[in-house]
Amino acid sequence: MIELEGVPELIDPVMVAAFEGWNDAGDAASSAVAHLDREWKGEVFAALDAEDYYDFQVNRPTVWLDAGVRKITWPTTRLSVVRVGGDKPRDLVLVRGIEPSMRWRSFCNELLGFAHELGVELVVILGALLGDTPHTRPVPVSGVTSDPDLAQRMDLEETKYEGPTGIVGILQEACTHAGVPAVSLWAAVPHYVSQPPNPKATLSLLNRLEDLIDVRIPLGELPEDARAWQVGVDQLAAEDSEVAEYVQTLEEARDTAELPEATGEAIAREFERYLRRRDGGGPGGPGPVPGGHATADGTDSASYLRDNPAAPRPKPQPPKPPQLPSTDDEDPPAED
């Protein structure tokens, strides 16, 4: 049963969702929603019952101490609401959770129930996948929808993808069948430096979301974090000649592919974003391997790093480099 008694009447609400797991390379998408929640001080008004959707041997609960009292945090999906001020205020319903382990159709129906009760006008689902993109270039963010009319009206791609999918794809299709306009924004994360966090990809998702729903998003320290991340990856790549050569090959392929896209319209769009920020001021097959992430061809990250002759690759096709080491101070724990 959906209880929404504590939620005020919303203004032009948009639901923005992201899920940790296969759809969230570099934690870029979930970090974007967490940033919105933090900057606008979101208030949680609902949480899905973890027992219904999660395998606790895959996503384990955590124990913590609160004033000496042991408490448990269960893996789940939470909904919060934030109000974006300015000349045209509107509300965002933020959905942040973990990709469910089971009962995906019921999971999506429950989220759509919230969307219906709250009068949500648009659902935007954020995702991130591993791709052949160099870390030295702007992070590509593609906007896709299953609705041809919405694609034309909002200048989006009509999805033609076929293959394995995650909860992002399932929720988008559920929205389409329910008559709720839905868009997915996908950031491409360099597969050779896939360890989270990736603030550069998070920043790109937020910039694209800002354009899509016409709100001003306060970025806080995120631009500086993105610059620091790139400097760190530059240093790691420079220490390995094979990786440096691979990155250069990706840069050449990317620059060649994007040259026709450097149109006056694209340049004007970037310039308008710059002016807004300068003048605006304040805030306004088989299933995936556990721990893997989605890739551009729909496989999981573990198989992506192995030879896969059937997978599409950019031309010229570079040799696969070794994965850059994690920048974390501690080694990650071994998997069970």
C-alpha cells in the first residue's frame, strides 16, 4: 500500500532515478542522484520493502552503532522529494537504490504507483556504461527514449538497442507501457579506469539533466573533483607506455568520429550553458557477472575485458590495455 500523506502537493514534478549495480559504471549515475539529494536537502518519504526485491547474500545489510546501540541498514530503494526554486519552481522526486535481485516487474509497478500518485510528468533514469572513450575528452552522454514523439520533441534518440538489459531498461519500458513519458541518460565511462568514483561522468550526467528538464543544478565541488580525477588518471596513464598509447588511439578515433558533430548548433549550446553558469550564480544472453557493469554492446564488464570477437569496436581497433590500478588507498576486499 502506498502512503503519501506526508508529501505536499508537488509542482510540475519530474522523477529522477538511478540504481547501483550493472547500470552504474563508476558509480556515476547513483552519485548524480546522491548529489541532487545532498545539494537540495531531500526529505525521504518512502522506502520499498527490502524483503520483496533483494537477495541479502548479494546485497548484504550493514550493521552500525548509533550512540552505542547497534542498528541495521537494509539494502533498498528510497524516494525523496526536493523543491527547485527560482522563477519557475518545480519539484524533483529522487529515486535512489540498488538494482533489485528479483521481481523486477513488481518493483517497476510500485515505482510507477508512486509516480501516478504524485502526478509525475516525466521520468528520467540515469545510467552509466563502460565504453571505448578516452578519459581526456568530454564524457559522452546519450539521451534515449522508446517514445517516437518524445524523441522528436526533446531532441533524443529513439532506442534501437537489442540485448541484455538492466533495471534502467526495464523501468523505461514499464513507463512507456503505462503511458508515462520516460527518458534514459547514459554516460560512457572509460573501461580502462572503471573504478568508482568518476566525478567527471557524474558531472556530465548532471549537465545533460540540467538541459533536459530546464533547471539550474548547483554543482558544488563537483567540477573541481572532476578536474582532480582527470589529473590523477593522466598521471597513472603516463606511467605505462602501453596505456598511454592506447589512450592516444582512443583520442584519435573519438576526434575523427565527432568532427562532423562540431556544428554551430552544438557550439551555441555549449556557449549558452557557459553563460548560464557565469551569470546565474546560486542554486536554483547469460546474466551479468556479479560486480560487473553494462557496456556499450550490452555485455558485462568482466567479459568486456576478455577477448570478444563479436563485440563492436572503434576503428582503428587498438590493443586492449591492462586495467589501470585503483586510486584508492586500500586494496579492495577479495570477492567471496
